[in-house]
Amino acid sequence: MWIQLQDKSFTPRFNVPQYLLDDPIYQGGVLKQSMLSAPERDPNKPVTDDEYGWSAKMWEPAVRARYQQLVRQLGQEFDGKITGINFSESSIEVGTENADGTTTFPSDFNPKDYIDAIGENMQVLAESFQHSIAMVYLNFLPDEWLPWNDKGYMRGLFAQAKALNMGVGGPDLMPYRKGHMGQSYAFIKKYPAALVKGMAVQDGNLRQINPKTGKKNTVPDLLDFAQNYLGLDYIFWVEDQPYFTDEVLQQLPDIKAN
């Protein structure tokens, strides 16, 4: 069994406890994020008012304290009983991009506070799960776009994960996709082989075009990239239909033959 702690939602529905929304100490509890640029979104789908999700305000100390208490409680009950546990993705779609390439963020969001919160949560996860695999999903970070705008955010979090002997990974296994290659993929590829690496095949990943072939991703494309380029230990397959039934289940290698 593997657990993913999902502090972000990708629908109009909140996915935090109601008390975070109600008590003023939590500063609203959540922040609205746009979904229009998400790779899982079907580009042929008309834009609607529901093209957004929500992120827990992890940079708010009161919110972060409750989240860390949840992590510790889960550790007490499940450490050593499950195979692994991971945080949801580090990417957060907030702010307005300006013509000069900078981003104007909402007044209640600070990128550095958000990065620091991820690092603090990683420490708690590693401490709470010492007998199961503790993994952090790092894909994109706000106010940084590598290699042009390198503030050391991604580099620092991967270094911390290594120091904590944590697993690393992320959502969206999309071979050779330019934006991802310059961000987390480069760090995941170089991450020590002795530590665990895993990624998820999310909704829409099999719809993407593989830059190497110029054709839609195939299951063999994903497996080859995962094993021979990134060196992954785990692939988490999301049941994105009809791809999961028509392609994934039909083309995955026969486990009995290995």
C-alpha cells in the first residue's frame, strides 16, 4: 500500500477540513489556483468557470502545524506497515505572469515561504516514516524557471531530500517534455541510485506528444524513459480512461515473465 497526501485539489471542491476555512487563525486555509495550463487538461475542452483548484496555505504557520500533526499521527499508525508515502506535487499555479517575465503573486502568497514550508514538511515526513519510504514530489516551484531563473529552490530541496535519505519523484511522466526536462527531470536523473525514485502517469500523460517520435506517447515510451533515462524504481499508474484499459493494461509487461 502507498499513500499520497493530497493538499492540493484539481477541481472546484475544497479538500481541506472545514475548520481551516472557518477559523481566522488559518487565514482562509486555501488559495485558489488556475488549472488552464495543467498538462492533464484536455486542450480541446471548452474553458469553463470551473478551471481551477485549491492549495492549502502551507506557508501559513497555523495551517502547516496542523498538516505536520497529521503526518506525525499517520507515522505513528502506519510507519513500517505501508510501502511508502508521498506529498502531492510542489507545483502551484498562482500569480499573474507579466510581460517582462516576472510574476505578480497574490498578497497572501510568498514564494520563499512556500519553499521553506516544503522543506520543513519534508523533515517531518522523514522523521515520521523511518521504516516506510518517505517521498517528496518535486516538479515545479514558483518564482523559479531553470536554467534561466535559478534561485536555488529546486536544487536546495533535492539536496535536502538526499540528506534525509528520502525518495523523490513527481506527477506527469512525459518523456522528453521540454519544460520538465529543465526542471525536476534533470535532478531526478542524477539522484543517487541507492535512494528511491518514483513518478506517476497522470491523466493526460498518454495524450501528450513525445518530442523524440513526434507521436502520441505509448506505454513502451513511458517505460523506456522511466527505466533507462530517469532510473525509476516505481511508476504509479492513474486509471485515466480509455488509455488505462485500452493501452496500459494491454501493453504492460507480463509480471510473471520477469
